[in-house]
Amino acid sequence: MSTGSLSPATYPTDAITVCCDRCRRVGRYKRRTLVQRYGTDAAMPDVLNEITACERNDRLSVERCEAYYAELRALL
């Protein structure tokens, strides 16, 4: 089911980098690994929440986790 979001299968690069400047996190994943783990139709925002599993994700304050996909931010 399409949600309008990228999925692991449609992500534009084979290497997927997750960063969070607030948490100082950097992680690199292979696209095929994320496809196997989350499926071809998973929305990348949902995958990001699963990957980070950050304790800050539950916060409603300004200290919320700021995880992002580095390759996508570079396109902005």
C-alpha cells in the first residue's frame, strides 16, 4: 500500500545513513537489509522510528529526537 512516502525499496541509494544531531547518532544500513526487515512497502518515516528507537521519541518537548536520513537531507 502506497502512503506517498519512500519505502526501503524505493530509497534513492543503496547505503542509508541515519543521523541525529541532538543525540549525536550516526548509523549506516544497507537498503536490502531494510527491505528484508521491514518489507518493500514500509514507509521510511516508520522505519526511521523503528531504527532509532530513541527514548527522546516519546517526548513532546523541544528535546525530541531529530533523526533524519542524511541522503535525503542532502537533496534539500
